[in-house]
Amino acid sequence: MTLIVGFGARTGVAAGVLADAVRGVLADEGLACTAVAVLATLDRRAAEEGPREFAAAAGWRLLGFPASELAGQPVPTPSAVVGMAVGTPSVAEAAALRAAGPGGRLIVAKRVRSGVTVAVARPAG
């Protein structure tokens, strides 16, 4: 089973903080880090050192999507506050679903740990 992890975080999130949040959510849900293939987020967050460092260390592909693209992705728990802050009502769930592709489904709705929002999706098939 291939997994896609979506995340949202404040500017400048450190690799260690991101790693702890993502690994913690995966562990809480009984999901293996080895099943993750992609880490997905907002394009400007994917360009930062912390997410790039974490994805490289984990051996995961890092994908970044523009806010306008994420805003068009239906999600179960949108946030008006996030929408006002970054231009899309969802980052973690929308990025996970967008990276999972058509027919992908959310298997872990957004969870917040240490200020990082994490969601997990599985591609179709």
C-alpha cells in the first residue's frame, strides 16, 4: 500500500519538527513510514529547507502545489482561517488528495501535532 502524506505548517518549519509530527501521526494510525512515497504541501512550503531536508532524509518525493490548485480540491474539513492565511481552505488534506491523483482517498483526516497539520491519502487501485 502506497501512502501520500500531506502537510501544512508555518513558514520556516524545521525538518525535525516536521519529521516528529509526520512520524507521530503515522504511528498513531498504525501506518508504516516505509509505505510513504510522497510528501505533499503548498508550493512555497516545499521550496523551504526544512521540508526538503526531511523528504530527502526519508527518501520521499516532495511535491508542492500552488494555493489556487489546492483551493479547487474538495476536502472534508476546510478551514476559513487557513484560507485567509494562505489562499486555500486546506493544505494538508488537499495536498495529500491532489498528490494521490484521481480516485485517491483520504485515509487519515487532518491531525495537528506540534503546530504541523498532517493528512494521509492512498492512491486509487
